Amino acid sequence: MTKVTRPVEIRLVDQDDQHWQVETGQGHFIGRIEQDGKKFLSFYGSEEQAHRHQNLDEATHELIMQFNLHQH
């Protein structure tokens, strides 16, 4: 029996000029991103430990990778 994979829609929601939230198309929270000067901090789920990134794309990519890792 094969496992069927279903694509998941991911959205980047603007909170304000320096805060974003990443969630699924169904509205499930994945993580948040905060701008810290010229760097971007990503927080997966409710974690308080941040990962530092050069730009918003890298921070978003990190949260998507963490989401994919924890789905299995």
C-alpha cells in the first residue's frame, strides 16, 4: 500500500511592518518571523529559540523545512 501525499498550501500573513506569521491554508499556525534590524528571526511553533536569517525568504524557507520535518 502506498502513502498518498497531499500538497499543503502555505501562507505568509503580514502582522505589521516587522512581524509575519506563517500558516497553512486551513489557518493552522506554523511559526512566526520578526525583523531584528537587518536580520530576520524565525520561531517554529511556540518555540522561543530563534534562528537568524539574512532575508525574509530564508526565514520563510526555514519554517517550511521545520514544518515538513515534523509532519512525519
